[in-house]
Amino acid sequence: MRYIYAIILCMTLSACLTPPGPDPTPTAGSPFAIFQEDNPYAPKPEDLGRQQAGVIITSINLSERSDLSPVRVDLNMLGSIPSACHELRVKVNSPNETYQIFIEIYSVVDPGSNCEDVFQQFEGNLTLGLYTPGRYTIWVNEEYIGDMISY
């Protein structure tokens, strides 16, 4: 009889235990740049007193840099700035929650400079940094350029 009570007690207590379930799926965190490459066209502190102007982008594309480890992406730019006195600026913003990277390309000029308004052609390459894993969309001056996948 004692054995029956012991068995009933064990069955009652085991009914209160939670059954094993699947392990929780890890959720992805917010995307961010792990490492930013040097940007020779980055905005500078002295730009605050300068006038901002647009650029004409003739060609822009993304190319994979398989010679780097891990693989990264180059932004290749070709276009024109309003004069020889203008300086090219490229601002790479941090990715947002939807894995979009917005890049701004513009020029700055000292308002007191006296230059002829003759378009000056520019060509440049900028290696984008290393980002947390995910598929990112690249936007330049609010135009979709392409995708990149970071592993």
C-alpha cells in the first residue's frame, strides 16, 4: 500500500513540472558598423562655415572587395562638382533598424572664394566598413544603389 501512495505522490509532483521545449531562437540585435574604414571624403569641422552644394552623379556602383578579409564593399563614384573650388564630401550614416545605410554625397565651398562656375569632374572610391551580419540596402542621396550581405 505504501508503494501505491509513493507512486501516486511521484505522479502528482511530476505533473507540476514543465515539459522540455525547444530552445528559444536568438533575436537579431540592431545593425551597426563594427569597423568603419577611413573616409577621405568625410565631413570636416571647418565645413561648418562653408556653403553646401550639390553634385552631379554620373555613375555610382558597388563592387565586392574579395581581397579583404572579411569581404567588404567599395562604393565607386563618378560625377561633377560645380567648380574647382568645391570639395567633395561623402557622409556614411550608421545603418537603421531596417538594415538601410544612407550615404550623402555633396560638395562644400568657401562662400568668399572666387571661382569660375565650370564643372569639375571627380572620381572616387570608398570602402564601406564591416557591419553586423545581415542584408543591407545601400542608398545614395535617397536613391537605391544596391544590396550587400555582411557575414
